[in-house]
Amino acid sequence: GTGVPLRGDDIDTDQILPARFLKAVTFDDMGEYAFYDQRRDENGDPNDHPFNEYRGANVLAVNDNFGCGSSREHAPQGLMRWGVEAIVGESFAEIFQDNCKSLGIPTLAVDHEDVVALQEFIETNPDAGVEVDVREETVRYDGTAIEGEVPDAMREALLEGKWDTTAVMRTNLDRATAVNDSLPYTDD
């Protein structure tokens, strides 16, 4: 894919997806609301925010403590529906990472210097390819390979295709129903 550089530490879930959009009945339009306030000037017109400048990119390059704040699942939903398929950064809030895993979005933690170099590369080469390899825990671009870390549970779930627990339950509906029926506290 291609990258979108988003600089700044401690970008919280309210910046990623402002609270006023949590009232939506479905997640369908959440991509429009990703970084809604940061992407507009005081008049409401689009500014030079990376999500305006790098439309179509799918690898997000971030800094330290990305996704901190509240545990709202709407934040990764907004990123996914905007087009983000992987996130590379210095560190991530644990609940945010877990919400990303539930959507199949890998988060790869890398060193500060490596993130900065990746962000600079993307800014200079916005159409160049950026590849995130979950199995190898690497990011590759322009002949450079960055080693990082995908949390073990996330890596295993993504590689085995078991990150979508709802889909796993649906494919095993008979077993899930049998377990439900065997539990005494679920009797009618």
C-alpha cells in the first residue's frame, strides 16, 4: 500500500473520532468522521491535515501513545472505514490495539527513529509502496526493512484468521448454541 504520516504524540481517540459522532446507529459513515476536527480550519473548510492530503493511503505511520484516551471502538472503526489497513508507530494504547485487532488492523510498534524516517520517506514519496508484514513483524519501503513488534495475541489471531470473533462464532454456531444451552444461567 501507500502511507500516511501522522505526526504527534498522545493522539487520543477523541481526536481520531470526535465524541459527537458516537451517536451514529452504524459504523458505516465513520470514515468521514476520522480526524474530523483536525481536518478542518476554523471555517470548516478542509486544511492540510494528512488525512486530506493522503487520501487512498492505507498504512498509517504514527508516533508515541497513539489511540490513548477513552476506549471507544469508534476510533479504529473510523480509521478502517477511511481506508487504514495497518498502523506503524512507536507505541499504542492497549485498548486501542485490541480494538484494532478485532477489526483485523495490525499495529506494529517500532523505534522512534524508524517511525520518523518512515514518515519523512512518505512525505517525500507519497505514492511509494509501504508494506507491513505481520508474520515477519517488519515494515518495508524503498529497500529499507524496519523490524518491529506486533503483540503476540494480535499476531497469532491475524495469521490464523481468528481476529473476528463474531465470524468465528458464526462458523461454529452449532457449538456456540450447544454451549449456551448447557449453561444453567441462560435458561429461560
